Amino acid sequence: MSAAHELHVQRSRTAMAHQASCLDRLANDIGRPVQFMEICGTHTVNACRSGVHSLMPGSVRLVSGPGCPVCVTAQRYIDALVDLGRRPSIVIATYGDMLRVAGAGGSLEVARSEGADVRVVTSSLEALDIARRHPEREVVFAAVGFETTAPATAAAILAARREGVRNFTVLAQHKRVLPAMIALLADSSVRIDGFLCPGHVAVIIGSTAFLGIVESFRTPCAISGFTAAQIMDGILNLAEQVACGRADLVNRYVEAVTDAGNRIAQALMHEVFEPGDACWRALGEIPDSGLDIRDAYRDFDAFDRHRVTPGADREPPGCRCAEVITGRCIPSDCPLFGRACTPVYPVGPCMVSSEGSCQAFFRYRRHEFRRNPDERRHTEPIVPAAATTPAKEGAPA
Amino acid sequence: MKPVTPVLSNGSGWERTSVPHRRRVVMAHGGGGQLTAELIEGIIRPRLSNPLLDTLDDAAVFDVPAGRMAFTTDSYVVQPLFFPGGDIGRLAVCGTVNDLAVCGATPRYLSVGLILEEGLELDVLRRVVDSMAEAAAEAGVRIVTGDTKVVARGQADRLYVQSSGVGILRPDADLGVHRIVPGDRVLVSGTVADHGLAVMLQRENAFGMESGLRSDVAPLAGLVSELLDACANDVVFLRDATRGGLAGVLADLADITGYRLTIDETCIPIRPGTAYAAEMLGLDPLDVANEGKFVAVVRAGAADAALRALRSHPLGSLASEIGSVGGTRDGMCEMVTVVGGRRVIQKPYGEELPRIC
């Protein structure tokens, strides 16, 4: 190791230790357990991978919210997708994480092993490319994700229309983050003392989009980047706000997030999609939380073109993913975690997805819970403090 | 348009090379007849030539010294066949050599089986066999027997290689997990994750990323013998960190010995470009395959000598001590991260990664 590198390491460890001791002090000042929620899968993974949780005091807990696209996708969508994949003329193009999520009729991975044509892509444009190269096949792109992937789906649909690619459709299940955050806050059985807002989504929708949450629900919000230091910085900021009784929107990711966001991406999204009701795994139906394909682009809607009718949802018995992604419990509280449900044999969606809370927990934090069961930290359920009724109205558009 | 019939008779070079079966593998190349002989005599034997191979007998026959031998086998299906820093030929020789070397054996003789897809360009085969010859010379081994089969188009992906090898165990080496005790130090012989990421980025340039990454594929027999010459008695365990990466080896060590391993992330050597590529692809570099790195567990007192020996060899110049074996009996591998947090290292699960070896 070079001297310069050693110095750098020393500095980052010292800086982190300093932040951790500040957090300790703030936790003391607050004097009660607090629970913050991150909404982005990348935050979930990076916090676990860099060991941020191990540096936090026991009374401050960071839980995962509904920020992993795979985890919040309703099972009926998976079923529809797998059914579609089994039809002979169809090619399913999907992001890799969706491959292993099982619905009632198995997963895309199983369907593929039985002969379905399922291809993993890294972007919507790659899916469109498959359609261009195989005009004799019907290519269906499984479009999931939040405001981060929706503009790319819109771009693919616009390109397909421009070029007259007729054999490309999208089975869209895009979602908007804000309505889900508001639904969580409106639910009195969930305790959230502050949001670590999703950095990538904020890049698109802009920081001011989160203002409504702060104003209507008096819940602190910090927009944070993705390194360990940035995540810790965001948590520290939230703790400071709680300690001082403030509820502000703080943008700690100014290098990427502007007030207004990415207007080009917003325009693409607006051109092709319109807000519509959507069904979230764990959260149920939330008004205006989805993005429906506008009538003008119905030709590219796979639900329409291939007459797909989603069935009913049925959660795997015993699975507590729904509680995990709403902050009601942590993965190790689930009786299946690490026993019946592991990344190799996942039961619930949070264990399937590489950004899922359960998988991140299993991969990077399992030792905290295997070493000595009596030593467990963070296992007391954090319940809402004496019935604080959140403001009812105020959903920002 | 009139169909073009290949002209065989006039003997000039142009017509000869324009005959399809002279440029590409055809089914008859695997038929055991004249074309098979042409393939072996024209391409394979001249490149790998040595007295044992040249007899072209059904089996290679050779003397061995008294003692113990190591025997290993592996198959190679990497896609693409050529990647920055190596190709399937070099990989097949190095992979087998390294499996022998980390058992404490001096690799001696290799076999090579080639499965060719109909239509494979013979030039590709030439390049691959050239590269095998070069790697074998580098490793000090001979390819003494082999086999070639051709399968119909679509039944294989261009070219697969199967190789086995034997080596003579060094009498002074005693390697095995059973010898690991608390206090032992864990070393890695150089930078991690270079092979897997170089191959992934090269594959059809799937991610549209330009990178200067190169695979680390290399024969490790020389580096291992350097280490064992310096402190054979104090080296208790060696394993090359191929599929499953460094994480796979460390998690296995903790699991099998039952001891707690503690690793310091800042001591794990990784090239900045590799770390960046892993970040972009959402991969943990510790999970990514290497083809020229091994993990060594040595007695604490010999750690410095072992590091000196490794660093004296060009393939081990960035060797580093990354952690130690502790007395806690929970079979966990814990890592102190760059920022001072703690997390566990586990075996990767075999995710959606392209074929990398």
C-alpha cells in the first residue's frame, strides 16, 4: 500500500469515526429510538456492504422502504409476464433481476428452461434492438422501475414509433416514488422519523418534488448520494433535524440533484405516460402512483396488444417481505429468513433482487444475528410514538 | 449467377485457401480420416511439438520420480474466446497448471481436448493453439496428449477446451485446511477481479464501455515455488481464487475451519479501473473471478518472509497481507470496510454473469 493511499484510508476512517461519534451524541440528545427509511435499493446495498449499520448506535435504525423495483412489483404482474413468455411467438426482454422472481406459475427463469425465449437486457433500447433484428417475433419489454427507468422506456417507445417497429411492445409497470412515501406516512402503523430520499430518482424529478412531504407530514427529508460517507452524512443530517425538532428538505447530493431535476427526462416520461393507479406489493393499490401508457401510444402497450389480463395476488405463506419494505420489521425478524428463504432459494421478492433488503441483509449483515442470539441489536420493534396523527392532505402533484 | 465450384486441381495457393474446408472447420475434420490428420499434422502438432506428443500414440508414456502426484481436470467455455490479456487457450493451460501448483505440486504434463463447432475459422484455432504453446512454455509444462472432436453448427459455441494435468508433489509442502490455526495470516498474491471484469466488458462490448482492463490469466507455478522455497513449512494452505473470486475462497476457509477470519478491505489490492468497472456494473469485486491470483495462509511468524518472496516475482509484485485467522469459532469471515464499518463476506450465489472461464 502506498503512503498516499494509507493516508487516504486513515482520513476516511477518521472522518467516518467522527461522524459516528456525532451520531452517538445526537442519539443521546434525542433520547428515544428513531427509525429512518431509505427508499433506494442502491442505498440499501451500499449501506450494508460498507458496514454503515455497524457504525450506528443501537437506538438509530435505518430500514428499507419500497425502493427496489422488483420487490414492489405485484405478483399478478409477474404471473402475466410469465404467461406471456410461454406463448410461442413472444420474446421477453427483461432486466436481470426479474428473472428469478416467482409468481404462481413459476419464474421467467423456469419458463426459459422449459423453452420460453427470455433475454436479459441492460436497457430498454437493447430490447428495441432485439425487435429490430427479429421482425418475425413479438418482443415484449418488461418495463419496471421508478422515475429512473421510465424515461428510458418512453425513449424506446418513441424510437419504435419513429422507425415504425411494429413488433415491439412494453408490459409497463413503472411506479412513482412520492405517492408511496406519502402512503407510508399516512399509515399510522408505520413509524418513520425521516427519509433518506432516493438520490437517483431525485436526479430526475428534482429536489423540490419532496417539499410536499416535509410540509404536509413534518417529516425530515435528506437527499443523499451513495457512498458510505454520503449515506452517513444523510443519516446524521436527519438525526440533527429530529434532535432540533425541525423538518426540512436538505439536498446533500448537490453534485447530481438540482431543484427542478432533469427536464428532458421528465418531458419524455410525460409524453408517453400519465399517472394512474397502481398496485404495489406490500402497499396495495395507491392512487396515481403508477405510470400508464397514454392512449396515443396504446399500440405499444403489451397488455393491450397481447390481451393480457392480470389475475389475483397471493403472497407466499409466512413471507414478511410486505412488512420489511414498509419498515414494520427487519429481514431477520422473518421466520423464513436464512432458513427457508436464502438468495439461492428465495421465497419472497426481497431475497430475489440483488437490491432487495433481505438479500443485502443476508449477504452483508448475517453475522450480526448468527454470532450470539442474545447479543442482537436493533430487534426491538420500533412502534409509533403516542398516536401522532399525520396530516391528512397535502400530496404534492 | 452460376454456382461457384471450388477448383482443387491446379495446385496454386489461391485456390487451395479458397476451398471452404481449408478456412473453416467442417464435420469431416472430426471424422478420423484424412482431414482429421490434416488438422492434427497441419495445425496442432507443429505448435505443441515435444517428444512425447510427437509419437501420436493413444497415450503418452513417461517416467515419474518416486513420491506423490497430483492430478486435476477442468473445462473451458469462456465467451468471447479472445479477451484483453488472454484467450481460451492460455486460460486452459493456466487454469490446469494453477490447480496443480496450489496443491503444492510441480506441474509436468497436460492433456488437451478440443471441441470444435462446425464453421469455426481455422485461423482462430491456430491462434488458440499458439497461445496454449506459449502458456505451456511459460509454465514449464508439456502438452503430451490430446483429442479433437467436431460438433454440428449450433451444438457448441465455436470452441470448448478440456484440459487435465499431472504434477509431482513437492516433498516439503504440506498444504491443507486442517493445518490452519488461529493467528495464521491470510495473503493474496496480487490485484483482484481483473479477469472477470475484463471478460465481461469485452463480451460483445455489451455495456458500451471502453476499458483498459486486462485479464490476469497467468501460470502460477513459478510464483508458488518461489513462496514454497522461501518458507515451505510455514505455508499451510493455498487456493487459486477463480470462480467465486476472493470472497468464495475466504468464505470457504472460514466455513471449513470453523474459525473467524477478519479481513481488512483497505489491504485488498485492486486496480482503480477494475474497482470502477465493478461499481458501474453493480458487482462486488470480491465476488469476481481471477485467473492468476491465489490466497495463501501462512504462520504469523513467516508472513513477512512470504510477502518478500511473493513480491520478488513479477506475478506477485502487488501481493498483500489482507487479514488473519481468529480464535472465535463461528465460521464467519468478517471484513472491516474502507470506512471502518464491519460486514460479512459470503460465497457469491452464481448470478447472471457471462461465461468467464
